[in-house]
Amino acid sequence: MKPHGIFLALAGLVLATFFIQAKKPATVGRNHLMADTVIEFTPEVRSIIDQKCLGCHNPDAKNEKAKEKLQWDAIAKLSKAKQIAIMDEVLEVLEKGSMPPEKFLANRPEKKLTEDEVKLLTEWANANADRLLK
Amino acid sequence: MKRIGKFLAAAVLVIMIGIQFIPSNIPENKTDNPDDIIESGVVSEEVAIILKTSCYDCHSNQTKLPWYSKIAPVSWLIAKDMNEGREELNFSEWGNYPKRRLIKKLEGISEEVGEEEMPLPIYTIMHGEAKLSADQRKLIVEWTKNETNRILEN
């Protein structure tokens, strides 16, 4: 009986550890507490922004108006309302095709957003706005 | 010299008359605005009065057009301000804006009014009653914050 008992006890311990692991919340990736108050970037979206938007919308840019209107890397510090407002503005400029601006594109036509990029950014901005509004 | 003077005067007159025939592009007013913010009842009487007096001429479908709005080139400036104003923010369409747009517009109003950029000085020169006092600005900014919170909580 004794060896069986020990075996059962050990088996019980192993099973118990499985249960403990299953209850632990996933810490890889997003922090669920933050998820509804901050805009999240996917790698694809981040790449588009880095290539086509960050040139003007960063704290060291020459364009004062662009700097004032939006700085991508400072978004997380803004209020929920301001972040929602930015997502809506992104959607509006994508709809109108007004960003990057024509004047800028005249010398840098490669910076124009492709149809796929517009679609991706639109879906992303919509999803973030909806999530923050819940 | 007198001849040149007369000629120039005549030329100016011809130009002034001629430009009256260029269409001014002043947008139309609408008397029926079911989505109007004041109609919806979300603003207090105080806020409604400020909106109507200081904002509605550019930011609604109910612009009060003075006699000089029919005379070019003033009519062109008025048309530009009205068109841009309505496009940027139209209180008559407030009920049509999705929540996220409302939040954006409220942020914009808070900034522009708080920083005294709005109403435009060129407008308040002609419309003294539209000038906003510090208290009125404070009221509007407070209203935008409260309304934003109300929208976020619903």
C-alpha cells in the first residue's frame, strides 16, 4: 500500500500544479487593466506610422503645426478622450485623403499612403476608438 | 493727371460692379434641423444662448446674414468662413455625429474657446455681442468636459 500511497500523493501534487498554472492570468502581451484606456499599436501599423507619419509628428520636427496637433509617441500619456479624438481625426484624414499633405508629397511621392495602408489604418483606428468607448 | 484719375476711378467702379456677378458660394440655410444640439436638449439655457450668439453664424445651418453679405468681395470672405466653419463643426448636425466624433469636437471646442482663438476676431469686430467674456469661456470649457464625461460613461 505504501508505494501506491506515495505514488498517488505525488500524482496529486503534479495535478495540483497544473490547476495552479491554469488559474494564473496570462502576463505575456497585454495588461488587461490598461487595455481599455490606451491606444495599442500593432507591428504593421507601427511600421506605417514610422515610415509615413513620424517625420512630422514627432517632438523634433520642424513643422510646428504638425508637432502641436499630434505626436505619435506621446499618445499614451493623453487622456482617454484625447486618444479617442485622435483616432477619430485619423479616420477623418484617411477618409479625405489629406494626410500626408499634398505639399509634402510633391517632393516625396513615395510617402503617399497605399490603398492597403489606408484600409489597415482605418480598421485599426476604428477598432481602437470602439474599444476605448466601451 | 485728371484724366488718369478719372480713368482709374472708372476702372475701379467697373471692377466693383463686375465682381458682383461672380457667385459667392454662400451655403444655404436650413430651417428644419432635427439633429441640432439645442433641439436635442443636452445643453443648458446659458450654453445655448452663447452658442447661438457667438458660434451659430459659422457653425450651424442657421446663419444670420447681414446686408453686406450680399456684396463682393465681403461676401466671398463670409462664404469662406461659413463653409469652413460648417465643415469643421456644425451644431445643426450634432445629433448625426458618432460618439467618437462628438468627443473630438468637444476637445476642439474646449481648446479653441479656452485659448481665445474662437470666435474669430474678424467676426467679433463686426458682431460685438458675440465676444465672449472670461466667465463665458469658462462655462463653455466646463460644459465640454462634463459632456465628454457623460458620453464616455454612457
